[in-house]
Amino acid sequence: MTIEVVNLPNEEITCSTCQANCCRLEVLLISDTGVPEEFIAEDQWGSMTMARLDDGWCAALDRSTMLCSIYEKRPLICREFEMGGYECLEERD
Ligand code: SF4
Ligand code: SF4
């Protein structure tokens, strides 16, 4: 008998136990959600991305709370990033 392991989102995974790992990824800006200009950079291929500071995290991350400082205007990719999803788990590892 083969038991299929279904990869369901892990309920114990929450952003409060994570140092905003996903906010170190490159975030492409694929639609205009109102991200303030000072947080926008251009990558080597000419695409607009969220700027990252020398510590590797997104420039819009509030370092004191490790929360997004532009939550209402955050990019689409950030809105769609699933907590507990495959990419989240990979970043947490
Ligand atoms: S979505 Fe995942 S990787 Fe991002 S802060 Fe939350 S738990 Fe961490
Ligand atoms: S815009 Fe906000 S949610 Fe998106 S990577 Fe930056 S700090 Fe994280």
C-alpha cells in the first residue's frame, strides 16, 4: 500500500515565529499597488523590484517590529505569498 503525503499548510507556521524570511526574497513589482518610490529599485534586467538594504531585507521592512511598513500598499507578490506554503517553508528552512 502506498501512503500519499499531502503537503497541507502547517498550522504551527506563523509569521510571528519567523524573522520575515520571505522579505529577503527578490520582489518584482508587476502591478502598481502604490509602493512609495523610495522603496523601488531596478534590477540588472531593468525590472522594478522592492529595494533591499545591505542586511538583505526589503527596504520597506520595519526592522524594529519585523513587519511590513507599507502593508496597505505592499506589492501583489507579497499579498499572494502564502504563509505555510511551499516557498514559505523553504525560506524558513
Ligand atoms: S510568510 Fe512565511 S516566510 Fe514569510 S514571514 Fe510569514 S512565516 Fe515567515
Ligand atoms: S513590501 Fe512588505 S511584505 Fe513585501 S517584502 Fe517588503 S516588507 Fe515584506
